[in-house]
Amino acid sequence: MALKKFNIIVAVSNDMGIGLNGDLPWRLRKDMKQFSLLTSKSTVNGKNNAVVMGRRTWDSIPEKFRPLPNRVNVVLSRTLSDPPPGADYLCGSLDKAMALLSDEPLNNQIDLIWIIGGSEVYKEAMMSPLCHQVYITRVSSHVQCDAFFPNIDKLKYKQISLSDIDGKEQEERGIKFRYEVYQQINN
């Protein structure tokens, strides 16, 4: 069985911060809309995308938005024995999640796989040869964070431009941000 590749999506502050006390340190409507569009838009009719996240990331999603609609929701946990209510699958590791999503019957039902957090899952995903692209929202601010995204290894990833991703600086409610996409060089 060939393992599917995945993409990562994350919003980071100037110092690579991604969260504080289990929550996002900012609320950007445009970014949430972009997140929803990218993670739910399949490139193949009749298939859904999957989102893979750690248990704390699952818990940080407001209950009214769980599970993330029109996506297969996979939660990673070493301590849970059953999927949290609303989640489609529970896996003990990123490797097990990728094996599950790459094997029958899910292999034929899943188009794109998105890693959506948290920091430990991101760290493992960035080291994986299965990581294809990393979609980053760079929030131009210094905010207090207690969770961080790993620095991007420029020997392993190169920045690319995609026609459907606007890389120009934008602003919402006084917060400036821009989108960047990196692709693993050996992919």
C-alpha cells in the first residue's frame, strides 16, 4: 500500500506562535474562510478531504463547529480509546492515521489530507517525507503564545506561488497577514 501525501495548514505569528491556552491568539474571518475552503474543497468529484488533528486541537474547536463539516475528521491521541463524540476516527499516531487514510476503503473516498494541528502534530508532520505542501498564514504581530510551529527548513522546503493563493499583504481589524505556500523539495 502506497501512503498518501498530506498538506499542512497553519497560521503563525512573527515568532511562529500558533496558540495560547488552547485557543487561537487572533480571530481573522478571511483566514478562517480560507482554511475552510482549502480543507474542504476536493479536487475530485465524489471524494471528501480529511483533516487530521491532535486531541487538544479537536477540543479547541467550538462544539458547534465539531466535527468540521464536509471533511473526514481524524483525531490523534495516545490516551483515548474511542473517538471523541463527532470525530470519524481515532488514531494513536500520525503514521497510523496515514495508514488508515491510505488503505481501503478510505483510500478511494479521500482526496486531500490536511494536518491542522497542534504543535506536536505539526512538528512530526514537518519531518515526514509524506508532507507535500505547507500553507501558512503569516500574521504580522507579536502575540503571547504557548504553542509554536517549527521553523521551516529552507534546505527541505521551498516557497512556491499558486494561482489560487493571494500572497499579498492583507489586513483585517488592524491585523496584517499574508499567505505563503512551501513545498517539500524532494516531492
